Amino acid sequence: MNTYLAHSTERGRQYTIIKRDIEALGISVYDPPDNAGSMDSRTDHECKEYVKAVTEKVNECDVVIAVPEDGYYEVSFIMMLARSMGKRVYVLTEEFRSCPWFRIYSDCIFHDWDAFKAFLLSRLP
């Protein structure tokens, strides 16, 4: 299984633990690099290149694992992109239990790591 870990790229270092735990299950994880600085300071060309690169990576993956944060909307856009490509989307969050966007654009929502890990293990060959 090839996965894309969608999360706040401005705070990406905190997701290193999640990435390592998923990789320990034998699952390949693409973890987007930290964005140095705000997208507000990027040129239109740089933004287009970034969106193109994200789109290509999502297309290469079988599954998107989304870890949303309050006020960070890129994860939602990546979820919608993945769904439009026919990809599976799993959300891992302790918050946003009833958010309609996450409910509509995900296959499953998990509220704790242990349940999510058990689910992933059940999907492995």
C-alpha cells in the first residue's frame, strides 16, 4: 500500500512519529516536506508548481491518510482531490468528530491511533 500523509506542512515535524509508525507496518508513506514560510509569500508560479507536485503525488498513492488541524484547509483540499481521483481517504483526528466535510470526503474516520493501526493491519495482504 502506497500512502500520502496529508497534514499541515508548516508543522510537519510533529508528524514524523505518525509516519514512522505507519512505515513500521510495512506501508510506504509519502510525507510532504515542510513548507518554509507561508504560501502568501510565494509567486503564482511557485504556487502552481506546488499544487502540480501535490497532485502528482496524490495520483501515485493508493490511499490518503489525512490528519486535519483547526484552521489548516490544505488537508481538506487534498482529501477532495484524492476522492475525485477515486482514491481511498482515511482521517485520523481526535477533533472534528462531526465535520460534514470529513464525513463526506473520507472512507473512514478514526479518533485514536490504536483503532487506526488495527484497521490498517487488517487491510494488509
